[in-house]
Amino acid sequence: MGAAHVPGGGPQHPRRVSTTCLPATLSRDLVSSPYWPPTGAGTSWGDARLEECAKRQRAKAGGGTECRAWATSHHLAVVTLRLTALGCP
């Protein structure tokens, strides 16, 4: 399968299936980036799992289902905290 051209962008490479979603190195990059929430693993259940991956405290990084759950947990927590800060119900 060749790379497909995306209008306005570069070539789009076919997706590769992996048995792990976030290897320890990628998790470490994430938790050490300026985008990592100041509250770290305390932000959400998902953030705690990502930090465990970064510290190699998990036997397996996790598959697609786990990664989606971690990301959903993170995003729900961040949106809820932001709405609370804005005084929105």
C-alpha cells in the first residue's frame, strides 16, 4: 500500500498496528513536556496510567482500548476543571 496524498498536506502513511500504544519513551516525553498538566498524575485516572508507563511501572503499556480510555479520562478531567474555573455549571 503506497502513501496517499492529502490535499494541503504531506503524504499520509498507512497506519501501523502496534501491540502497545505508548512505549515508555513516548510516555516519558509526554510527562516531561510543558503540555503535561501541573497536577500530573493527580489530574485524572488516565494521567496516572500514563505516568506509570513513563516510569515503567506497568507490565505492558496498553493497547488501543486502554489508550482511548486514558485519553478520555484526561480530556474529561481537563474540560471539567476548566469549566469549573470559568464558573460554568
